[in-house]
Amino acid sequence: MKRRKTWIAVALIVGVGLSTAIAQTTPGPAPAATPTAQADAKAKEMVVAEVRKVDKESGKVTLKHGEIKSLDMPAMTMVFRVKDAALWNTLTEGANVRVVIEKAIVGYTVTWAEAAP
Ligand SMILES: [Cu+2]
């Protein structure tokens, strides 16, 4: 009897595993259109900043930024990594910008930048 219960348990586990695998491979509804970087950025906190220094070679920018509530960071001047080389078009020395800053494994990264209105 004990042996039989064990087999039922094994059968149940295999059954659950199979149905999970099937659920994962069954095509669901088509994914929504890939959001543009801009739409993506709008869902995140935009921070006003002034570009103090640009170091394209090391991929870093010094920003004097306003408070970043989502990162619990007060206004200050600090160095950020820049995610994408295209951002250098906006991150020019002296420019007033609005940026999205995200926490990286080490430090913080500017993932979006646009000219401040
Ligand atoms: Cu800061």
C-alpha cells in the first residue's frame, strides 16, 4: 500500500511538471508592440539635470541633478555611466537636460536623456 501511494505521488509530480511545460510552450497572445525608448522613459522618473562634464572615452558624464525620488537621492553633482552612445547627442557640456537614471550593479546609469524644455 505504501508503495502504491508513492507511485501516485510520483505520477502527480510528473503530471504537474508536464502541464507546466505545456503551458510554457503554448503560444499566448502576441506580445504588444515593442515600446519605443521614449515611451519606456516616460514611465520612469525624469530628472532635471545640467551636464557639467562629458567623458565619452570612458562613457561617463558628470551631472548636477535634482532630487531623484525613486532612488532616494537628494540633488547633487555626480558621475554617471551612459548607457547608449546615442545619448551623447543630448548630453553635451553645459546642456540642460531631463534624464532617466537607473541603479546599475555598480553605481548609476543614465538610460535616457532629452533636452529640457
Ligand atoms: Cu546623485
